[in-house]
Amino acid sequence: MFGCLVAGRLVQTDPQQVAGDKFVFNLPDYENVNHVVVFMLGTVPFPAGMGGAVYFSFPDPVAGQVWQLLGFITNDKPSAIFKISQLKPGEGGEHPFGMMTVPQLASVAQVGVSIEPLEQLVQQTPVSGATVCSVDSFMQFTQKMLDSLYNFSSSFAVSQSQMTPNPSEMFIPASSILKWYENFQRRMAQNPHFWKT
């Protein structure tokens, strides 16, 4: 039904089902994670009028599991990026995981998804600091990434007369990087989600 991507490193598509409408992803090494992406796989939509509230829980042997609302995903908004690096353990409120004992290792955080009515989801307030990145911030990130790649690869540019033969080295014309860069920018401007197809 849905998956979780941890800071571009680990993709999980097999959450642990802890109740009929509640699912949990384990996040090892969470101290080194800035963002998580929760997304629908496109195989099974939410039932009509329903969506998924996304929660985060730090491992805390003293306070027990405290779940913090990050935001939500729906059939119309099938993915969201959440910043978890500025969240603080122990901050949280009421949550649908209630008094459930969800198995949790001492060094593993968790992302929970609870299927809830849409009218309830839109009235909830996420914990501060879990700002959801929008398409605009995604496009800003992509632009910075493109600039960085082009600047980095350009820093190695040499003219053909400066090249020394090296049979083990492969050279890519700077014009091909520039052409890719311009094509990617154009496609992002036309449709920020083109890369999903």
C-alpha cells in the first residue's frame, strides 16, 4: 500500500501491520537521518474518504513510545517529505496508536501510518519542526543539485589541446553535461513529477 524512503538511503515497502488500520516502519540509524519520505506504492488506494496520518516515534526506554504527528498522505497527495532532524524526543500528543505496544528496539525509531477519515486528517496539527517539503522546495533542491553537478563536473574541464592521453580515463564532453542540465531544467519546469514515470 505505501512505502518509506529514508534520506535517499533505504527504501522500505513492507511495513509491519500492528493493527487493522495501523502500520509501522523501523528506522535504524535515525540519528543520521534528516528527512523521511512516505509514499503510496500505487497498488492499493486508500478507501474512499480515508487517508494516512504519518507519525514518528523516538526510541525512549524511560518515557515509552511517544508518537509525533508529522502530517498525512492521501490518494490525491500520495507522497510527502518530512523533516525529522529537528524533532525532539518526548514531544507529542494524543495519537491513534493509543496504548498499543508496538515492538521497538532501543536504537530504532519508527514511522507509523494510521488510516483515518480525511475530515479528521485535515483538522490535525503536525508537530512543529516537521515541515513538509512542497513541490517548490523540491524544485529548489533539484535546481541546487543540478547546479552542483554542473559546477563540479565543469571544474575538471580541460580543452582538447590540454588533454593528455590516458587509456584508463574516460572523458565526457562538457557540452553533453550542459545539454542534459538544460533538458532536465526544462522538463522540471513543465512537470515537477516527470521523473516518476
